[in-house]
Amino acid sequence: MRDKKTESNKKTNDSYFAAGQRKNRKMIIKVIIPVAAVAIVLGIIFATQAGQQGIGAKMVMHIHPKLSITVNGNPVTISEKIGIERSLYRDHSLDKYGMEGMAPLHTHDSKGTIHVESSAKRDYTLGEFLDTWGGLDVNGKQVNAVVDGQPVSDFRNIVLKDGEQISLEIR
């Protein structure tokens, strides 16, 4: 049979160890739970932002303009994997809009199709594609640009549109 004192100690244990446990519970309630809640909220915010841009981002823009280039009358092959392969990915200023480690402006093959696959709906220009590539030297040369049969004076500021045909003649 149990005595009343033992029964009383189980209900409100005033021992040194029991007091420490109560203190730890109070600290958990006052400090650790709010810190954990803030960490969870910040994690959700960062995960949401990561889902909007960069790796794992949702694609909201997907168009395919076509580019052809001639230098002194000779056709130039537009490299495959521009904006994907390290040696063909020079300018990383648009990386925050890219998908799965690719620039938002890139090529998959050498047929001249520019793939615009972006996590943001925005205007991209031919100049931005050429900067990403870094493989076309036009310094000191005359560049004549035509978009869908119409001459354009400033080739770098051509806004890329789905299905458009862009031709650059460099001399």
C-alpha cells in the first residue's frame, strides 16, 4: 500500500531534478517553439521564391525565334547548347530567370532556334542572347539585321518573339 507522501510527491515533485525539468519546459515554450515557428515560416518563404526562379522554377514563358547569321556572305553555324554548356555560356546576368541550370536564352541544336524558357514573363533581346553566347564578334563590323523580312537598325535591341525569323548579315 502506498503512503500519502509518496502519492503527493508524484503529483508535485519538488526535487532538484523536477524543478530543472519544469524550467526546461518553460524555456521550450518561451524560446524554442517561437524560434522553430520563425524557421518554418522562413523556410516556406525561401522555398516559394526558389520555386519561382532558378532551379526547380516554373516555366511561364516558352517561345522559339529563329536566327540565321552570315559573315561576309558565308553562313555561320549557331552552336548547339549555347547557354547550357560552360564554354558557350559566357554571360550569367539572366540566370535568375533560367530553368534547371540553363540560361533563359539557349539553344539545343545548331539549327538556329533560340529557346526562350523563362521563369519570368519579360522581354528578352537578341543582344542578351548574343551576350549569353559570347561567340559572335561584331566589333568594328557592319551588321545588317532583318526581322520577318523588315530591316531593323538596332540589332541588339530586337525583342525576341515566338516564330519570328531574324537574319544578321555581318561585313
